[in-house]
Amino acid sequence: MAPPPTSLVFTVRRCKPELVAPAKPTPHEFKQLSDIDDQEGLRFQIPFIQFYKYDPSMQGRDPVKVIREALAQTLVFYYPFADADVTLEQFGNALQPPFPCLEELLFDVPGSGGVLNCPLLLIQVTRLKCGGFILALRLNHTMSDAYGFVQFMMAVGDFARGARSPSILPVWQRYLLNARDPPRVTCEHRAYDEVADAKGSINIPLENMAHRSFFFGPTEVSALRRLLPHHLSQCSRFELLTACLWRCRTIAIQPDRNEEVRILCLVNARPRFNHLLPIGYYGNGFAVSAAVTTTQKLCENSLGYALELVKKAKNEVTKEYMQSLADLMVIRGRPNFTMVRSYVVSDVTHAGFREVDFGWGQAAYGGPAKGGLSFFPGVSFYIPSKNGLGEDGIIVPICLPTPVMERFVKEFDGLLTDKTIVTSL
């Protein structure tokens, strides 16, 4: 498990916010989102953060100036986006959410936090005393998913390092993920079930929340695999971690044993489209798939039971599933995914946040700034990271009420130390 968050306190001397305009004139036109982009569940702002170490070769270059100029050049191509006294070492050996004083690193400019009539992108660069810097960003999620947003940041990095154009040219073409005419739902989309919040349901309060990150390196993953029957031992790391976290979290929350609980997996659908989505497409290209069971079945069965449900849900996402999802958005008025007794996981380990280079090399940390969303704490991201020993692994930030977090930690630790040998009969 990752260590508890540091109590580091520091001061950021902030300049007045400014609007960065494209470096050259850009078209004035109406850009339509796809039916996948324009769903209720994506109408929010999501924060990301990148930490960069001091690089002697960049001595004398100001990251604020470099990124501002590179951003202005990038916005010529990505024109739809255009509408501290501390050292890096003080953040600890293993950079991970929750980050101390995030509100200092990403100032919530008054009037900027909405979805309509607000900036689509908010950026703050914070210089550090050690010569490194922190880049914090907030994105309107209807514009891009993690893969599309990293493509945008890579373009900023290209210009920052002296390129004359982005290495990958942006492609809008959101019509590729629009509904058919006439729309027809051909697949089951349990993530968008209309679920009544029944009497006796456990709602997670937004007060007194504990934020913790959990590290899964080779040791932790091997310990969990030992709990699986042989026919499941070759499952993916995503499937294994998702099954483990869903089960531990449900046990900790303690819903009524007969109530349905859900795991919602955000699945990158780009590989399922056989290159129909062109290189450079930076819209939302994922689907939400769901596994549904009862509290009793999830908690009383083995880890393998949860894992098989996760595998089935993930494998449901096909080209037809994505088309059916776009059709559902139009037929049902762009519903939100159900948040009642749901846990949402998003794997950004392959999105490339750490590889974004503005001239200072790869990021020491890159990815979502925290677990949970302001309106829904039940969201976790799988983020590539290293622990204090330098081992590669995945950090998963989790947000739960303090007493629930204590039960979660106990259940999670119990799984890692379980010596049970599972065999297939």
C-alpha cells in the first residue's frame, strides 16, 4: 500500500490569470461534438497534473514562458480548445495523489468551473525552488478523453522543443461516433440503468472523506494472482485489480446484501474500431461497460467470481457496442451513468501522460490529480507510477468516508496476506 499523504504546506505566489490565444488566426465555425462526447456523464471538468524535475540543460529557460508560447502555437492546430516556495523533493519519494495543496497548484479561476460559457481548458504552471516545475490542467471532458488530451499535450511539447508543427496532426471528425439514422439500441448497456435509490441503500456522504492511494507492484499483483483458480491466472492486470478493488470496496461500504452493486469500466474502444477512427482523433473514444451482481454474491464468493464478471463486461465493448451506445444517447436524451451503488474505474496507464516532454524530459508524475470527482467520489484511475524503491507499478487513488476507508484498508491488507491456495476442481 502507498504511504498516507504528506502534510506538506507551501505558498504559491500566483500571477494574474491570462487568456492564451492562438499564435495565428483560426477559423470561426461551429464544431459539433459526437454523441459519445455529448453525454451527461462527461459534462464536468477533470483535473490533471504533471511534475517535472530540474534539468541542467534547460538552465535559464522559464517553463512558464516556454509552455505559454508552445500552447499558443498548439492552439492554431487545436483551435477548438481556444474559446511556489517548495522543491519537488518535499512532495516525497513516490509522487501520488492526493497532492498537498492541489488548490494552490490549480487555481479555480472564478466563473471557470462550469461546462457552458466557461474555458474548455485551464492551465497553471508553478515554478519550484529546485528548478523543476508543476503543470496543472483542468479539461472539459466533453472535448477529449485521456488519450486525446495527451495527444494535445504532446503537441504542446513538440512546439516547446522547437518543432514547427505537431508530430500528430489533430483530427476532429466527431461524426464518426454519432448515432445511426434511425438510431437503434442493439446491445445491453447496464451502466445506464435507471436505478431507484431504494430505502435502506447506502449513499456515500461527501463529508469527512479520506483520500488514499494504493500501489500495485509486482509483489502485490503476484499475491493477488495466487488467490485465483488456474483458469483465471492469466487474466490481465486491469481485470485483477478491478475485481479486487470492487470486492474490497463493497465489503467496506456494507450495502444491503440483496441490493445490486455495479462496477463500471471505462474501456478504450479505439482498438475495436479497426482503424476507422483516424490517427489524430482526439475526441472521447471510450465506452462504459458494467458488471452487475448483488452484494451477497460479490462479497461471499471468491475473488475469481468478481474477476469473471469484470472480464465479461470488458469484452462486451465492440464496434457494434459503441454504435449502440451512441444510439442510446440519442434515444434516451443523453443519460448519465447510474451512480447508485456504482464504482467507476478508468485505466490511463497507456495514455502516455508521463511521456509528455516540454524540454525537461519525462514527467516524474503525470496523470489525474486525484481520485473521485466533486459530485461523485466513487471513481478511481489506474495511473503508472513507481514506489519508493523505484519499482514500476500502478497507483490507484481511492476516496471513501474515513470509517469506510479503515474497513477497506483492513480488507485489502487481508487479501495481500492471504496464504490460501486456490485450485480448480
